[in-house]
Amino acid sequence: MGESQYRGSSAALARQLEAVLIYSMSVSVDGFIADREGAFGWSVPDEEQFAFHIVQTRELGGFLCGRRLYETMLVWETDLSLRDNEAGEVFADVWCAIPKVVFSRTLDGVQGNARLAKASVAEEAAEALDATDKDVGIGGAGLAAAAIELGLVDELRMFRNPHVVGGGTPFLPPVTEDVPLDLIGTRTFGSRVIYERYRRVRDDSD
């Protein structure tokens, strides 16, 4: 994987050593994480990409989930058939070990190493980052959109699939101001999926 050096002041360079909030999803070429029917079968990773996901997931010390993402990923807690192969077993162990905070207006409870959010997105993100020396992930388009609008997300990671869906759930929300980014890593998988890693460029005062 090609990596570029993060450019900026000493304060900006120091921020690389701090835990950050990361939004990472598979997307279509036109920037959607699911099509108009909510389907995303075109983004299922191959073995190479799945191994890469395991490495990245292992680096997380917490995760903020929207309800739909929580319910989608719950199978890794409950479906033992997903552990039938070595990669599946490793990912399930890694994912289940991560403390999760679930944002939902409808759920009364959650399973596994998870709890329902008790505070705002900003407060829960700050608490999750304070609780670990690792990075923290955030997922679910609506939840991530709220965090992006609040300026909380430090990194965007996209797995861009060679597929156009023409509409559906967008990876990014509309923004009212430009958000400067620095491309700090890329990788092209054998499946021709392109991984793009962006760090938000912040002022020293941020």
C-alpha cells in the first residue's frame, strides 16, 4: 500500500499519534454504500480485502454504531456458521471484543459487548476516544453524517468498488462548507477495489 507523509505543522504531526475517529465503508464508484433498494451485495469483500479488514478492525478500541449497522453486524455475535473458516473466526473474535455504543430510538437493549448510547454523538465519541489509546470507528450513514456535520470525524476510509448504482444511500452527507482532506494512503486490491484513506486537515486551533 502506498502511503504519503502527512504534511503540516508540528501540532498537526503530533495529532497523528492521537487516537482518531474513523468512518470507513465500501462505496460504489458514484459514492453510495447501498443502492436504491438498500442492497450492497456488490461490495462483499474477497479474501484479500477481508484480511485487510481484519487488520484494520483489530486496530480499533471502540465503535459507534447506528441501529441498522449494529443489526447487520450482529450476526458475527450470533451466527456460529460464520466461524466455519479461519478468517471468519478471526474476524468474529476481533469484532466481538470491541466495545460498541449503539445509537437507536427504537431498541430497548443490545447484545454482546455493546450498550445503548446515553448522550449526544459528540459526548459519546469523546468518551469512546478517552477510554482507549486506539482509534475509534463510527458507522451507519446517518450517524456518521451527524458526526461529520459536527466536525468529529478525523479520517475517511473508502473501499471504492468498480460498480455504479445511480442512487441510494450516500457515503457522505451534504456539507455547508468545504472540508479539506489529505490523501494519506491508497491500495488497489486484486478485485480492483481501490482503498482510499483521507485525513481531515485541521487548523492548529482545532
